[in-house]
Amino acid sequence: MRFILGHVNQGKKESLYTRMNKSKASTGREPILSPYVPGVLITFDKDKKRWRATGRRLHARAVWEYVNGSVPSGYRVHHKDGRCSTLHDDRIDNLMLLTDEWNLDFMPGFAKYFGIPEREVTDAYLCVERLPYQERFNAVRQILLQLLGREI
């Protein structure tokens, strides 16, 4: 039988008290209730500097799924301001979906290359997100070059 992450209870509902005790036992920290998703316990992962919801998924993803439904395959929940370490960063108006390629490669790559915060790359992306997918990379690059006063 195959193990599926998060399916250890086989559909049984557990009380909030039981889930809190399990979370505290596994993380060593006292969990709190999410301010954005009713009934979801969260803990802060000091190693990753991110909030995690029960079931090992990221809190930002839980917030997105609560408001907008499931995240399609090949996409990730991205923080518009480039920060993810405070609970306030996981509010829905700070979240957007990006393809894996943009979230994991292009956003951090542009930020590192231009020496700017990822928030500025996200702002440039938001200006061109209505363009066809294959045109976005060059459009974001041009915006960042103009922003920094470099030659195009």
C-alpha cells in the first residue's frame, strides 16, 4: 500500500486539541490558529523561516487554496512583496500564482543579477503578466534595465 502525505488519518476527523498536541509533539513548538484559514493550525519553521500549516504544507498555500481553490500543477504560490517570514506576509492580497519556472528561476535570478529585491522584480512582472507567456521574460528584463538606467 502506498503512503500518501497527509492521509495518515484515513478520513477520520480529529479534534483541535488532538491536532494541537500532535503538532506540538512533532515540532516542539506551540501551534497557533491561522488568522486567514479557519481551523488550521500553524507553526513557524525556524530553519526555512516560513509558516507551515498542518500536514507540512506551507501556510501561504493553505491561504491561497482556502480562497481560490487548489493550486494547478506546475504553479507555486508567490509572495508579491518577496517576504514570507511574518504571518502578515501570508495575507491573500500579497499572494499570486507563478509557474515553477518564474517562481524558482526567473524571479530570484533577476533579483540576484540586478542586485535588487525580489519585490521589484515582481512589480515588473505584474506590469507584463497579460502578455503571452513567452514574451514576459524580455519585457520584465527591459523594465528592470530602464528602472536601473542601463542600456537596453
